[in-house]
Amino acid sequence: NQVLEMFDHAYSNYMEHAYPADELMPLTCRGRVRGQEPSRGDVDDALGKFSLTLIDTLDTLVVLNKTKEFEEAVKKVIKDVNLDNDIVVSVFETNIRVLGGLLGGHSVAIMLKEKGEYMQWYDGELLHMAKELGYKLLPAFNTTSGLPYPRVNLKFGVRHPEARTGTETDTCTACAGTLILEFAALSRFTGTSIFEEYARKALDFIWEKRQRSSNLVGVTINIHTGDWVRKDSGVGAGIDSYYEYLLKAYVLLGDDSFLERFNTHYDAIMRYISQPPLLLDVHIHKPMLNARTWMDSLLAFFPGLQVLKGDIRPAIETHEMLYQVIKKHNFLPEAFTTDFRVHWAQHPLRPEFAESTYFLYKATGDPYYLEVGKTLIENLNKYARVPCGFAAMKDVRTGSHEDRMDSFFLAEMFKYLYLLFADKEDMIFDIEDYIFTTEAHLLPLWLSTANQTISKKNTTTEYTELDDSNFDWTCPNTQILFPNDPMFAQSIREPLKNVVDKSCPRGISRAEESLGSGPKPPLRARDFMASNPEHLEILKKMGVSLIHLKDGRVQLVQHAVQAASSLDAEDGLRFMQEMIELSSQQQKEQQLPPRAVQIVSHPFFGRVVLTAGPAQFGMDLSKHKAGTRGFVATIKPYNGCSEITNPEAVKEKIALMQRGQCMFAEKARNIQKAGAIGGIVIDDNEGSSSDTAPLFQMAGDGKNTDDITIPMLFLFNKEGNIILDAIREYEAVEVLLSDKAKDRDLEMENIDQKLSENDSYKQNSEEATSASQDVGVVSEEPEEGENSDVTDSDSLSPANAVSDSVSISNQDSYIPGTDEASAPEPACTQGDNQPQEQKTETESNSKVNWDNKVQPMESILADWNEDIEAFEMMEKDEL
């Protein structure tokens, strides 16, 4: 019942505030329409102006026994949705969400029609739409390899002059290898074989291009030549659903070749990538060498796939490790390190962990997994629920929100949570008659015998027989795979109970493990000195060149073809990977983490959390866990640059002021003198947002700031306007300034709900919350001798604009900010419940020169551009 109520809250708000838009923006209570909101890059490729969330949710309505709502939703889709839009969309996302959603809706529609009560009018309209969409995706397959282009224009295809796509050369393995279920189902439903043929050809090509010695595949591949572009391999982002679809294609279509391929890959995964309970990426040509020291959240699907494969023990182990991470951070961060610190702090309400929880409960019957499910439900309600739906987490450390609710949240999360707790009598059909796609859409198993237009000839070549009895079982059999003992799963989980909080595992590389005292790398990143001629000679041998930049830094670029030998090229690649990790670690040590401004008064009660920039002076909120709580008041003058003229309004309150015209420290002193208990500085740059600008720290004024004892935080313009709008509507607005969001005031919220059931604040800001991976520093001291009549002496000095530092480049990309001198080993702290990134050092041993002088604008812009390019490349390369 709780899952149903949560679904109703999310679905009804989408239909009320967003439909027919593709997605709901739950913080601002409106629909996300592509082109009308600031671009989010590749994320927006899922949006095609085709009411994405409604189509993605169709079969979820039937699973949750909402047949009347389903019937209404199908009529809306048939009547309102247009698939002939002049818009460029992701082939992968459109396939799994829209084509899969239409096929899943059709599957349950014909099932309901056969039962005789609902959908009696239905005549295959969703299938006709699916076929239309299938034909619109086919132009993407017009390549010599058969691998599809990553994007297609729904109206003009790929190579049409007005298509605005078709120039791409690379695609991810999952993007090309996650088509067979939907395309084969479309062929089987319609009798049109071309869809299944194209999907099979793409899978065949990937299989032929696997690395033959390791039987692994890379993350990205050239769609024209078949060369691997990114040669790291794992089970997370970029590859995940390729493996999933090989096994599920065998289940759905009955073709042995798919099972043989999956088994071959699975053997390689368990041999090289699986390091229980971790799953770490490796290099496909040198699989004993780890490619990175962190994991992304998408691998949380893998325990569920292992259950389907029948390998229960490692599924239990990995799932338990992931659950411990969730208990530490409330949600699974987008990426986390091998010692379970946050690597990327976002969490867009992904359903993969819930999926694995459901499958493990089905396999073991262990009630422990029901408790896991309850934890997921509690955390969603406690931390992600907002008046207009559920908001993604921008930063799991602070609890700040992002104005997005992806369609997969309704399509998958509630489906798996409902099935986890549902009894057989709660279902109106037998779920065992269907297989789940990667988007949790339902395809009937009877398709395996329908319209078999494809020859079942085994096209798998060079298949190696593997001595593994588990391969005889494609679905788990509890009587065979492990004793029928309720304590069995617990005995596997027990050693992992404290793996996150009370252990500090050291990641031993595969190379160290296998070679023992073998040859050591010629140069380690931590030892590198740019002024050492011997080191420069070693770099040259490894194909790494060094470029001196104008700002005093040096940039490293590796070209493997320039290395003295293939072994030297591998050493160079390892050196670059180490340098990137070292650079990232140093940047984190130079930064203060973001803070949180939480609106705790009626009608918010802590549900709205804004990401705030910290100050290098005043109260350190990380050392005052309770934070500072009080009502807000606008000061006069609003810039806070002179004595406050309304001290009676400010006393014992948190002062709101505008950025500009004087030092931050001067503003703090003025409001502290007026009796304020804290201060919030709001950016005067109209439209600025932490979604689009790097968050920064407020620097002092070059003098001793020990006299400032109140906390000071900085909000960008859009986040600040949320508080100002709340004041205009509710007058008395209370906030909490803290290092991270605190639990909501549930008691007051319950009282408020009894007084006014439907009173919810409709926020008017375009972007409500954000967290930043990138903290810069604002310095407000005028340059010595500078004219004193400058109107605004605020200036931004990015934290990674550091002299005498090294920036890293692999294939012409770079990561700025590594010192030339030896860097310390990453620290690992035992028994600490806070992420490592939240720890800061106040000693002055950092090499960052916090120069309080104003930088020239040209230098500032150059630094910004470098930062933007670097982080765009990191996003593109890593997730």
C-alpha cells in the first residue's frame, strides 16, 4: 500500500503538472520540454516530445493493478503522442523507453482484452505506433558494420541535410547491443523480420570484435571500423545491458548462440572483473590490470542478472556491499571508490539496486531482502519526496535536490518495489509469463514460438567450451545451487556486514597479485617531477609528451603510437591513469565541500534543500553538526556594505543580502554587529545557478577574520530566489544552515497535513537545487593600488587554477590540477560515517596560493573555459 501511495504521488503530479511534456520537474512543478530548458547535454537525448514518462509507465500501471488508469493512459497515448517530430534522439534510450514502453503496453493490453473486462476496444494501436517508431530508428543502422549511429532524427533520419546528426563515429557497447529484445519482439508481434535482423547483425558484430584473448569488450566502439575506442571493460555504464540482453535474448528467443556468448563473457567477467565483493573495470588487452579504482552505480543491476544466470553466491556478496554503501549515504552515489567514499555524488533515483533486491528475494525467499526494500522506501520518502513528486539527489552527502524525475523512476522503481512485497493474489496476471527488458517492460515468453522468420543457425564462432556446471542452469534452482537453508544467504552476507564502515580495504592490483615481485613500472605518478630530466626521458619512451602552459602549469598528453614499444605504451597508459586519480585526489584536498540551506518552516518542513557555497571564515559548519537554525530577514541596505539600518529586524535571525560592492567579510561583520546569527549572500548575477556554474568559496579580505563567528553561506541567484519567493508568499520562513541536510520535521509536517491537506508550495524558480563537483574560490579584496570606486570587487578564482601544477591529457583531453611535487597517498579512515570528501584540512601546507588579489578577467575566463572543457571530457569519458 505504501508503494502504491508513492506511485500515485509521482504519477498524479506528472499528469497534473507535466503531461504532455516528456518528464516532470518536481521542484518547480512543471514539465521538462526539450529546447525550453537549459541543455543538459546527452541526458536530454532521451527527450523527444513524445510524452516519454507516460509511455514508459504504461505496463507499470497494470502491474500495480491500476487497470482503469491504464486504459485512460493508452487512450491518451493514441490520441496525443506524435512520433514524427523534427528532433534528434538517442537510439538506445528511445528503444528501451519508448519502443519498449509501447510494446510492454501492447503486451498487457492484449492480456487484459483476453480476460474480457478491460480494453475490449483495443485493436493493436500501440503496436502500430511501435512499428512506426521502429521504422524511424532503422536509418541509424545504415553503417558498414551494422552498428547503429548513436542518434537519429525522428523526422529526417540520419543523413538527410536537415537531420543534424550522422557525423558521429563512436557508440557505446550497450547502446549498440541493447536492441535485440525490443526489435525481435516487434518482428515477432508484426511478422516483419527486418527489425530482428538488424538487431542480430549489431550483436554479431560486437561478438566478432571482442578481445579474443580475454573475451571482454570495451566501453565504446567505432561504428564504421569496429575498432575499440575505449578499451576498459566492466559491467557498469557503457556495457551493462549488452550482457543482460545476451542472456535474456536466449530466454525470450530460445537461440542457443546467445547463451553461449553470454557464458563466454560471464566466465571472463568472473575471472578478471569480479573481485568479490567488488566489480572493477580492467583493460581488455591486459585484464589483470585494473583500469580504475571506483565503481559506478549502474553495476547494481548485475546481482539480478547473476540470479537469472543461476550464480547466487557472488550476487549476494555484491548486493550486500552495495547495501552497506546505501546505508552509509542513504542512496547509492553515481560512483564510489573501492574504499567506499563518494566519487560522484549525484543519485538520479536509479532503480537497478531495487531490481537486484527483487530478484534475490525471488531466488532465496530470505525476508532480509524485504527489510532492504523497506529501507529503500523509507529513504525515498524521507529524502527525495517533494510536494510535486520525487526529486533526484544532486549530492547524497548534503541531501540537496535536482529538479528532475526521470521516466525510469516510474517505469522501474515502483514496479520492482511492488513486486518485491506483492503476494500472488495481489497480481491480476502471472508475472512469470513475461521477461523484463532493461527498462523493466514486459514481453511475453510465448514470442519465442511466434513468427520465427529468423533462422536459428548458431552464428557464434570460436566458442570455447567452459567447464562450469552452472552454465546448465539459466534460471536459479534453489534445490540444486545451494542447500534449502534459510541461513544460507545470511552466512554469505555476514562477513560483509562491516565492509564499508569498519574496514579499510587496500585495492591490490591484478598486476601485483599475479606478478608478485615482477618488474616494477618505470615511473609512478606520485614520484613524477616535471623538472627531472630522467623522468622526462621516461615519459618520452612511454609516448607521453609534456606541454608548458602560459599559466605555469604543464599538460601531459599520451599518444600510444609514439611509445617505444607496446609494453611502454601500456606503462604510459597506467601512468596517465595514476596521474588522473592523483589529480582528482589533490583537487579534493584543496576544496571545502558544499554546504546546505534547508527550508524547514511550513509548508516545506525540510523537503527543499539548496546547495550553498561555504566561506573560508566564520563558523565551520562541519564542526557544528546541529547547524544554525533561524528565520530569515532581508537587511537594509541590501548589499550589507555599511551599518545595518534595520537591526531590530535582523537580530537573532539569519540575514539575507546581495553580493557585490564590498568584501564578503565586511558584510559578515556588519550583520554580526546587528545581531544576526548567520548570513546568506545571494548572487546578483541574474539567472546564475549551481547547475550551470561551479560552486565557489567565499574568501576573506586578506586580514584576520577570527572576529567573525557566525556562519556565512553563498547561494546563486536561482537558489536564492527560492527563499525570496517563499518570503513573499509565507513571510515567516525558517531555514537551517548546515554541512548536510538533516531529517525532515515529520511531526510538524503531519500536523500541517491534517490542517491543510492540499496546501503545497509551488516553487517558481527554474532550477531549485544543485550540488557541485567543482568548488572554486571567490576573493573580494581589491588589487593593491586599484581604484577604490570599483562597483563590485567580487572576483572568482577557480580552485584548480594553480601555478606549478600538471594537467593530464589522454588522447588530447586533460584533467587540471596535479602538483609537480610528490603527492600523498589517498588517506583511508576507519570507522568514519562521513564521506572522505567532507573532511577538510585547515593547515597551510596546501600548494594552492589563495591569492586575494583580483585576477584579470581574461585569466578568469580562460580558467573557466579550461575547467568546463575538462569536466565535459570527464563526463563524456567516464559515464
